[in-house]
Amino acid sequence: MAYSNPLFDLTGRTALITGSSQGIGLALACGLARAGAAVVLNGRDASKLATAAAAVTAAVPGAEVGTAVFDVTVAAEIGREVERIETTIAPIDILINNAGIQRRAPLAEMSEAQWREVLDTNLTSTFLVARAVAPRMMARKAGKIINTCSVMSEVSRPTIANYAAAKGGLKMLTRAMAVEWARHGLQCNGLGPGYIVTELNRALVENEDFNRWICGRTPAGRWGQPEELVGAAVFLASAASNFVNGQILYVDGGLLAAL
Ligand code: NAP
Ligand code: GCO
């Protein structure tokens, strides 16, 4: 008999996952749909989102899948789409702030544009989207906010100072959300992936030296797959985490445990 615990059941819940046209966000959308949630995918390209929505439906027959095209760095687009989701699809019970980019450069040579684009997309966006969604959750006295942090919320490496600063800030923004919004029934936590095989890391995966280094640096001895983040995300999105707040749940193959 298949085992299922109602604590992890997301039936009747609606989840907005930013940056879910591909990669980790798309994997999380499939995983939450499989746990019963209706999912709303987000990205900047309508046709790419339509393809992603079809992939979720193919992976999870019968899943309720919507799309919301907006740039997570543009407050007006966020406000418009959050209002449309809440009034024409369903109240947002679960928000996963997942959209993110990488612009690598040595710090002393990094352009202002490379800095600002990463901080805007990987940190400020979470402030903007959460500011649009959280008041509605607070009015309902319930909500789950999950911010996709990174092992770079704790450590850095050369050429990603912008990214590490953003993800470090995202860890503290997650805690700040918990401190202000827990009393209103919201649980705000972070998901901290290690090195995962996605488009964002294609150049690293294809680099023999880096590949060898990260497999040696990670106790599990390998890269992670986006699907390996689903269990932690369903936990943080479900009633199983109703007394968990301000925590970053790392899914990193043991990387942060090792010197
Ligand atoms: P990815 O495959 O490059 O996907 C990035 C996603 O973000 C895409 O869906 C993209 O959508 C979306 N996006 C980018 N800028 C956006 C914007 N301004 N507005 C709306 N959507 C935007 O990367 P990934 O590896 O899945 O990364 C997802 C998240 O996980 C990021 O926050 C990343 O920092 C984090 N993370 C990744 C790893 C890893 O090893 N891969 C580890 C730790 C944390 P469109 O381009 O279609 O708009
Ligand atoms: C890099 C990578 C990392 C990973 C991830 C690790 O250039 O080192 O892009 O930043 O994507 O964030 O958790």
C-alpha cells in the first residue's frame, strides 16, 4: 500500500513559483503539483511558459496549471499579475521566490550592471513579490513563503561576489520575513540548494576541472538534480512545517558540512 501522510498533502492549495519556466522552478512546480497543489508558473516569456505548463501536465496528469508572465524585477508587472492570479485563479497559499540569474566576473572587474542585475533579480525581486503577496496571506492568517537561497548564502568562491551577496541577503530577508509575519500565520523559510545541474550552471558542468573540483568538494561526490529539491520544498510548503520559521533548509549533498 502506498504510504501518504496528510501532513504533506497540498490538495486545495495554490502555489506561485517564480522562475519556473525551466530548471529548479519547473521541477518544484511538478513536485508541488504531484503533492496536490494547483501551480502557477512564472517567467518572462509566454511561449516558454506554455511549453513548461505542458511539461507539468504531461508529468502530472490532471494537474491544475496556470501561467503568469512577469519580470520579477518590475513592481508594476508583479502587482498586475498577483492581482489577476488572486481574482481569476485562486488565493496564493504558497509563494516560492525562485527566479534567479548568475553573472560571473572577478570582483575588481565586475561591472555595475553585472552587480545590479544579479542583486535586482536574486534579492530585490523577493522583496517586491513578497510585498505584493504577503498582505493577502496575512489577511487570511495563513501562507507559506519559500525563498530559493543557496550554499552561497553561507560561503562564496571567486567570480560570484554579486551572487553570494544576493543570496546572503536573501537568507537574512527570509529571517526578517519570519520575524515580522509569523504572528500573522505565515511561515517563511529558505531552500538552500547545493550545486545542481541546470542551465544556470551549464558552463560549470561542461568544465572538466570545475566538474572534478565540485564532485570532490561535495561529500556526496556528485552534482544534484533539480528533482532532489522537491521533498524539501513540499515539506516547507505543507502543514508539516507549520512551526518552522526563518530556517534555511540546505539540500547540498553535504557540501556545507565539509571543510
Ligand atoms: P535557470 O535554469 O537559469 O532558471 C532560471 C529561471 O529564472 C528561469 O525560469 C527564468 O525564466 C527565471 N528568471 C530569470 N530572470 C527572471 C526575471 N527577471 N523575471 C522572472 N523570471 C526570471 O536556473 P536555476 O538553476 O533553475 O535557478 C533557479 C534558482 O535557484 C535561482 O534563484 C538560483 O540562484 C537558485 N540556485 C540554483 C542552484 C544551482 O546549482 N542551479 C543552486 C542554488 C540556488 P525566463 O528566463 O524564462 O524568464
Ligand atoms: C557558481 C554556481 C553556484 C550555484 C549555486 C550553488 O558559479 O558557483 O552558479 O552559485 O549555482 O548557487 O548553490
